[in-house]
Amino acid sequence: MRVSVDLDVCQGHGVCHMSAPDVFELDETDGHAIVQVDPVPAELQDEAQLSADSCPERAISVS
């Protein structure tokens, strides 16, 4: 699984980091999500999908 964040859409709510702290970190300056692991290992895929589904801005895509 691959995960990407559209930084033009991300508003830095932090839901992704709360849902999948091993997949996402937050930029210290603006709170935008940064993908830490690419591709996402099998054991973290459910968390990554939950983050994408939970993003209020729909800024995260998985493939």
C-alpha cells in the first residue's frame, strides 16, 4: 500500500497522526501530515486506511 498527502488540501488537523502514529508525523511549522513509511507495511495498512477515511479534508489517498 502506498499513502500520499495532498499538502494543498491538508489543514493540519492531526487526525491521521492520532489514527496512525507509525505512518504519519506532523510538520512542526504548520501541522501538515508527512508520510513516514512508503510503502506502508502490511501490519500498518489498517491504520493507514483508517487515517484516510477519517481525514476531515480528504487529503490522504491510499493505493
